[in-house]
Amino acid sequence: MSSARGTAESMGRRAATALERLRAERPLVHHITNLVVMNDTANVTLLLGASPVMAHAAEEVEEMVSLAGALVLNPGTLERAWIEVMLRAGRRARERSIPVVLDPVGAGATTFRTETNRMLLERVRPTIVRGNAGEIGALCGAGGAVRGVDSVGDLPDAVAAARGAARAWAAVVAITGRSDQVSDGTRSYAVDNGHAWLTTLTGTGCMATTAIAAFAAVEPDGMIAALAGLAAFGLAAERAAGRCSGPGSFKVALFDELHGLTPEILAAGARIRGPL
Amino acid sequence: MSSARGTAESMGRRAATALERLRAERPLVHHITNLVVMNDTANVTLLLGASPVMAHAAEEVEEMVSLAGALVLNPGTLERAWIEVMLRAGRRARERSIPVVLDPVGAGATTFRTETNRMLLERVRPTIVRGNAGEIGALCGAGGAVRGVDSVGDLPDAVAAARGAARAWAAVVAITGRSDQVSDGTRSYAVDNGHAWLTTLTGTGCMATTAIAAFAAVEPDGMIAALAGLAAFGLAAERAAGRCSGPGSFKVALFDELHGLTPEILAAGARIRGPL
Amino acid sequence: MSSARGTAESMGRRAATALERLRAERPLVHHITNLVVMNDTANVTLLLGASPVMAHAAEEVEEMVSLAGALVLNPGTLERAWIEVMLRAGRRARERSIPVVLDPVGAGATTFRTETNRMLLERVRPTIVRGNAGEIGALCGAGGAVRGVDSVGDLPDAVAAARGAARAWAAVVAITGRSDQVSDGTRSYAVDNGHAWLTTLTGTGCMATTAIAAFAAVEPDGMIAALAGLAAFGLAAERAAGRCSGPGSFKVALFDELHGLTPEILAAGARIRGPL
């Protein structure tokens, strides 16, 4: 993966161009994901302009992922049978140079989750990994704590943690939180889009992962895809926050805004900082 | 199945009468359906006046379907164990003359999906089949293409495809799209209700299938049930489109409108054309 | 479990205090629940101030529940493999004095559901059981009927049924309906909060169970936890009903109101009657 090294401003422009491509090409995004967020992440895929498919049968995942522009692996409601399926789909995707985005939900909470996510990192070698501070911290040994699927507290140095994890895993790593940190091991950027309402709903981290995957399906540079996905999702959240009266109406407005996002709005509203 | 042969206007009146019966009788609609749409289709069932139950354990599906007014089979997130369960429930339903509505989600996308849906068609012999152009086209050899679970392009002749599939499967077949085609192999009708917002959300095809099944639970003529389900769902979408600002608020309004639909509104708003 | 024996008014105050603690402590609530409501119940958990985790892998449920403040067992879309998992998690929870809340979805509808729920009652010995009249009636032999997952009609004497079931199961038992009955076998209370819109949406019973579990994670007295959960959920529904135009907008408003609930609002609005 060749990493972009542009200014923050140029990264915003490239994010906007990627959104244009996403809406024109409507790539298929194959999800093997958790039972809690399947509906929401399918919708986020559609709202951004891509086409979602959720498929986890051993008999079809290799065929399905071969048709896709990107693969999401999200073991948030893991059971044993799904691990083998994730491995198969992930390996086929890598063989075909289809980007794989891993969301290590709840890594650090139980031994089973930590070990399964470590195994997926090693054996699939995902293109992009997005998690909260606790999850990424637990997986790369940078500290951080997880309770259930929520991060507890911040990492002492999220920029360094993202950079270290990216090097260890040869992946673009995004640590999302109040500010999102993205690194490919060499260059690092931050995305300051987003809103506190996102923490009041379940699955918003998973939705951010899906947004990244949708962009990765049209944008070969994983760094751009990650920045674009996080900026687009966070910007839609900011715009939604202005017209809601609680988490329920926020989610409705978030879906409206994701659909209404244009390359122009994204170029103007993306708040990317860096290189750090 | 005796096919209705009335004018489009009389079909609209019969749809309205079926809605009246649906709201009075509150039949149970048993779903064996995909993980993405379970919540939405349960809600659509309730909003139309019926009572949903989602059950897929081998130990109970035959007992459960025996209590139901209709059965939905929707293999949208198929795994092997569910196929046997769908067969069992489907056969029991047919033995008891309980209508079975098949939604062949993603047929044409992978060999596994195409073959499983063909097998369900042969061994269950569903009363009604609803799919998009790509799915029905793939299953009956009329052309059409599927990417993931979305149809790509239109069939060269959807009326002929629906008629041919209906004859081949001895079922009422509905091909939904900009205009919906419904045929029982002898007579064919079109339903022009609906709205483009429906394409911006996941699971709206599955919801249409559920609407058909809810009507089939009270209306023995499968043609009327299919027309009523599609007209009711599409009309609610039209009414919702007038008061939304994106897919999020459209879905909220769609649920409000499905609940608010009366036989009078349906009789006045159903846009059924035919016999073709 | 020591049962509260206060006046209805003092129970309202204790409910408000429990909400204060819930929002401060943000306990983890582990759900092993059905596929239809996972997203909604995760959101209800968050909206009330707790932290949800959905986990059902045999490899991790005992470790996960050990980290939790409460466990929800909801076999609403049961399959065989999940039963053993519910037993394991339930037993570990009881060993650690972590409250277990059982929602016997659809008990009475099929033999499999009735027997599985009886077995969970016997072998887990849940702290609190919440069901509709049909479900509790079927399990404790007090009459009542279930069609699918919905109760048909009322129990001849819901207060007596709740009391009898509570004694038989050594649990706090809540029978929800137009008015909710809660008993620990000695003292009984009613909660009159709630709104008819709740019956137009799927999973609102499951959401009420989750609300009870969230309170049980911070409130050791199961009677207070049940009353607080039902009053809080029902009060949010009443407030939401004032600003909606159907079930879709009601659900949005319900989520807003659950998040906006304060101890003061709950203290003023809880409509608890008793001891009966």
C-alpha cells in the first residue's frame, strides 16, 4: 500500500474525490459482521452510495467476496463457526487484492475476543483496522481498557499507539474517539469531525468502520479511505446534531445527512489535521 | 389457487377489504428470515395489523407454523442449518394449506443462493414468490443480474418474466421495481405505487414480502394478497415521501404511514393496472 | 433478596435514586438475547446510562458475565446451541451474585419455548422474571394464552398470578400489560406508567426487561429494580406519546425521552401503586 503524504487540505480534497467515485461506482461491500449492527451498517453502506451484502455461509463467502470492492470483518457477536468463515473470506479477499477492514469489537474484554482478533490480524493481515482506544490498546499492548465493547479512558499517546500498531500489523490503523487518529506507520493524521451524540447510540463505531470500507472499495490508498470514511461519518454526525433533540432523532438525522453528503460538503467540512 | 380476474378497480377494492380483515383478525405471520431485516419486518407485520413471530429452531418451527396464517421464507443471510428448517416449516405449511411466501434474496449472486432458492421452489412449492428483477430473472432464466442482493438493470420484459415464472413454479410471482409486475401465469397486473426513497434503505424488498404475507394470511387468493401487499406498502411509501428530508426520516414516516393506512386510503390510493 | 416494603411514594423516590446511581456508575449489562431486538435493547441500555454487551459464544459468556452488573436471558429466537450458553452464563452470574433477568419470550406458544423457559427457571433461578400475561400464565399455570410472542387477553387475576409465580420461582415477577404487576411473593405493587403506542412496535417488552436489568445492575433490591425499570420505561413512553404521529415517530421520541429522563422527572412521574 502506498501511503499518501499530502497536506491535510489535500487529504480533504482526495476524500471528496473518493466520495464522488463512491457515488458513481456503487461498489459492493461484503460484511461478515455482528448481529447487533447488521441493519444499521447495511444502511450506512447504502446511504454513502455503495451496495451492502451480509453473507456468512461457509458455502458462499469466498464467491461473494470475490464480487466485492471491500470486505468488513466485525466479530462483535462472535461464535466459533463464524471465525473460520471470516478467515476464508479474508484470505480470498487478500488474494484478490480486495481491501479488508477489521473492526476488533470488544478485543480486551474477554480472552476469546482478544485471541480471535489477534488471530485475524495475523492470518488475514487486514488492510485497515478501526477500533476504539481500548481495543487497539489491548491488541497492540499500548494500554487502554475495555469494558464489554466500550473503551474506558484514553490511551496515554494515541498517535504513538496508532503508529506502532500500524507498523506491527502492516496496516492503516484508525483509533476513534473524541479525535480520531489514523496512521500507516509512517505518516499520521487526525480527524476532528464527529459529535458526542455518537456515544449515546450502539454501533456507531461499527458504522464508522463500514464508512471506511465503502471508501476503501473505490480508493486504493488505505490512508485516504480511512480519513475519508471518518471525516464523512463524523461530518454527517455534526450536521445531524444541529437538528435533533436526543439520540433517537439524532440517528434519524444522521442517516438523512449521510445520504445528503456531497463531495463539496465533505471538502468544505472535513477537519483533517496533519501530517502529525 | 383460483385467480382473480377482475378489473384493476375491483382489485383495489378487494385489497381494501383484505386490509379491513387483516386489522380485524390480526393473524400470526411466522418468519424464518434474514438477520438484517428481522426487526424491520416484525414491525411491518405489526404496523399492518398482523402479529409477527420469528422462530427458526428445528424443535419448534412445525408447531409454530401450524399456528400461523402465513409463513415467510427469506434466506437473505443463509447458513446451512437454516435450510432444513425452512424446508420443514414450508412443507408443514403446505400440508395445512397455510400460504408460504418466498423472498429469494440474492439469488443469482452466488451459486449457493441460486441453488438453495431453486431447491426451496421445488420442494416447498411456495404460494407466492416476490423478488427483484435480477433474482427472479436468475431463477427462471429470464436474464437479469444481481450484485450482492441488488438487482442490476431491468428485465427485457418483466411482464413476460413474471408470467413465465408463475407458470413454471405454479405460484403467484411478483417482480418489484419502479413498477411491480404480478402474475399467476394466466392474468397479470402491475402496481405503480412506491417511491424512489425505498431504494435508499436496506430491507425494503423484504418488507414488501412481509406485507404480502400479512395479506395472504387473511386473503386466500394469492393474486389479491400480492397486489394488496404491494399497493399498501408502496402507498405508505408515497405518503411518507411527502414529509421527509432523507432516508432516515423517510423510514420513520413509512412506519407511521403503514400504521395509519385505512381501507379507505388504500382503496383510493392503490394504483393497480391490468389485467395486462 | 430482601424485599422493599415501602409506600408507593417511597418506591418512586428509590427508583429515582437508582436512576441517579445508574447514570453515575454506567454498569455493564450482558445480554444473551434474541435476534429481533438486539439493536433496540443495546440502545435502551445505553440510553438509560448503562453499557450493553451482547455475547453468546460458549467460549466467553462466563468471563463476560463476570464483568457485568446484570445478565439478561431472552430466548426469543431460540436455537438449541444457545440454551447451554444461557445456562452457563446464568449459573456463573448466580455464583457471583450478579442479578439475572429472564424474559420468557413466547412461553406458551410452542412446547419447545415453554420447556426451555421452565428449564431456565429451574436451573438458573433468575432474580427477576418479566413477561406478558400469556407467558407468565403459561409458565406458572395461572391461565392466559400466547399466540406467537403476544399475549391474548388478560389473566383472571394478575396480582395473584404474579404473587404465585414469585413464590414458586423465588423471584421478583413482573407481568406487564395495560398496568404492570410486580410481586416478590410477599408484597405486590402495580406500575401504571406506559402508553398504548408501545403495543404497536416489536420488542417493547424486551426493552422493558432490559430497563429492569439496567436498574438491577446498581440496585440490589429486585423489587425496586423492577419497579424503577418499568416506571422509567413507561414514563418515557408517555412523554414520547405527546410528540409523535405514529409508531415510527413514537420510537424515535421514546429513545430521546429515555435518554432525557432525569431522577427528578422519574420521581415526579412514576405511577407506582401499592403495596397491594
